[in-house]
Amino acid sequence: MANGDSEVSRLVDQLEREQSGEPWHGQPLGDILSGITHQQAAARPLPGGHTIWEIVLHLTAWKHEVRKRLGGAPAGEPDEGDWPVPPSSPMPDDWRDALAALDEAHHALVAVIARMPDSQLFDRTNDPRVDAESADT
């Protein structure tokens, strides 16, 4: 694991603050989502806007995708899709499961980043779009 003075340690600290600490942007995500019911999470107060549930699934999917890319997987859309669809008849257990999945995805991503050497932060990712752009120039 990276030492306390490394850039990786700084990134891990910022990610942990985003989830459950004191982030620079205000309340941590865990606090924001705490106490939200499954009905509130599924509500769509603005036509065309995303529900809280959709945003949680989106965050979860992209945390998984970033973790996979850090492991060398080619860049792409998350396996779950960019905006996974919540259950059509959501129940309280479904919402708890969605929050648990977000927490699990967060911890898995942080664990991968914590094991990285600082030098890996500058490595190219396995992104076929970058290779295609290089071929065009």
C-alpha cells in the first residue's frame, strides 16, 4: 500500500472523504443518501431528470468500470450500462441492496487504487479510442 506522502494516498484520502468523510465539495455521499427511502429514491420530481436511484446505479456502474480499467480491461461502457434501470416495482430491500452495492463498488475501487504505485498514475489506459486517435495523426 502507498505511504502517507504519496499521490496515491492523497487520491485514496479524497475518495474516502467523498464517500464518508469531509469532502471539499460539502456533504459526503453516504450522508446525503442516509435516510432516503426507496420511494424517495425512485421518485422523478422533474420530467426527464434522473432519479436518486438511477444516479446511485450510475455511480456504482462507473466505479466498477474505473476499477476494471485500472486492472487493464479495455475502456468502454460499464457492463451494467451507463444508466442502469432500477427495479420497476422497487421495494425497501432493493434500495438497501443498491446502497450496499454502491458501498461495495466504492471500497473495491479504493482498494485497487491504494495498491497502485504512484508511477502507475501516468500509465496509459487500455482505451481503444486513444489508439484510434493516434492512428489518425
